[in-house]
Amino acid sequence: MNSRERVLKLFGGEPIDRVPCFSGMGNVTEEGIKKLGYKFAGIHLDAKQMATTAASTYKMFGFESGVVPVDLCVEAEAMGCVINVYPNAEGILYPTIKEKLIHNEAEMDITLPSNLAERGRVPLLREAIKLLKQDIGKEVVVGSYVLGPFTLAGQIMELNDLLKLSFKKADKVAKLLDVMADAIIIIAKEYEKAGIDYITVREMGATTDVLSPRVFKSLILPPLQKIMKGIKIYSVLHICGKTNDIATFMVEAGPTAISVEQKNDVAETRKKLGKDALIFGNYDPYNVLVSGDENLVRSTIRKCIDDGVSAVWPGCDIWPTVPPQNIMAMMDEVKKYGGKK
């Protein structure tokens, strides 16, 4: 089976020949960008450059997916935040939010723009997905991602204010998160229509490093469930940080699979969720894949597989400066070791 068949069978609960190695988050490389003659800053504003760069990680290294977008500002921009894409920047500089949509508690009662699907870079993403599918879609899966409701809320207003209000005025925050869920569903459906095979909901801000499991269950879980019900294709829920205490809630949200990072004890999570749950993870994409040597990469990948991951998958975006020899070592180790489990 080719990479595409392998991953789709995994999502569908069918037997596969080995553990796949892919991602639902950013995985473009500086090596690919250089080879194409692009600048990192330019790929955020050009559908063809974005798609071609996303495809290069598969073409150069055999990575088993192509994913767009590259940054985390698409939804906030469509909602009305002013972003800075640093179009003339050299090197690796991701877009940032220049001006928030909500500046104080009184402005939290918002409604969605009626034309959300046509605002900001959402149309550009539709085009990038179509181009990516045309390029590599018969060989590997094509994915995309959206932010989770709490993470998106933490972009359109000050995160510290959101965290404080989560404890002091949970009802007000819950109302905002419900609106965020609606926005995320609208944008996710646009990506679905463009042809993605799966989508990752990145609820990075709702980690138990800052929110208790009790608050997660009462405040974060309901809008996540709403989003997962609105998504008709395969879905992955990714949460950063320590997630062992909320792993069952992550499954309860209703995704096809959950994605955990290096702070999660996957062996414990596997024991808790059972053999059939799809758990993607959990190597450190920077301290191992970028900063580590080949031996560390290989031993880390073996541990991920031994601990029981369903797919070898990074704990976050792969930083673009990843050394080519490390990503090749990862792919080689997955192929050698991933079929033994």
C-alpha cells in the first residue's frame, strides 16, 4: 500500500502494514523552500507557493502527508484581526496578530461576519488545498488544520484576560467559545469542500498546564464536541502540554484520533484508552528533530512506537530548520521499526 492508502486505512480502522509517519500541523522545511527558490514570508500570501512548499516535504523526504496552511493566523484574520505577515522578512518569521478584535470584556459579545468564508486568506487556502491535491493527492493524504475555540479566542483577545475570565465569568467565556466554534466549523467546511482528507483541530491553549481537567470538561469540551459534530471528514484533536488527565475527555470530544505531544505519557494514555483508540504522537519536533542527532531521532521514534502510538506524529509544527539528515533518519526508522509492532 502507498502512503495515502496506509493513512486512510488507519483512519478507517483497517489493518495496515506499518505505523505511518505524518502530521496534521505545519511541516514545511527550509531545505524545501530554498530548493524552490522561495522566501518563507512569501508562501503565506501565494497559494501556489504554499502548496508547492507543502508538497516538497513529501517529495524530498517521503513524509507521508501534505498540509496547509503554514501559520496560525487564518481564522483570526478572517474574523477581523489585523495581522502582520512580514512580507519582506528574511529567514523564518511567522505571521503574527498586530491588532486584536476584542480589546476589553465589554467587546466580547460578538457575532460572526456573514461572509466569513470569503474573508482574509480563506479563499487562498481553498486554492492552495486544490493545488496540493492535484500535485501529490494520489500518493499521500492532504490535510489542513483549524484552531480550537479557546485557542482562537486567545488570539482575538488578550489570552491573560481570557484565562482570568474563564474562572471569574465562565458563562461569558462559554458564550464566546460557542461563537468561535461556529467560525471554526464554517472555515473547516471550506477546507472540506476544497478536498482535504482530514483536519486537525489545534486546541493548544487549553492545556492542563493552565486549565484544570474540571474546567476543561465544563468549558472546553462542549464547543469541541460541537466542532467535531460539524466536521464530516476524518478529524484529529491536538492539545499541547500534559494531557494524560484529559485524554478521555479528548476522545469524548468525538474526533477520529487524538494528537498528543512529548509531555504526554503515551504508554499510560494507551492503557487508559485501550488498544483501538487512535493516538498520534509524540516526538519533540524541535529538541529531537531539529536539535538532536540522528541517534536521538531514531531512539525517540522507536520509543514512540513502543509506547503505542498509532502514527508517528510531531508534538507541534516541525520547525523549518530541521536538518535533512534528521528527517530522513526519522522516515527510515519508521519504515524499519514501524512494521514490527
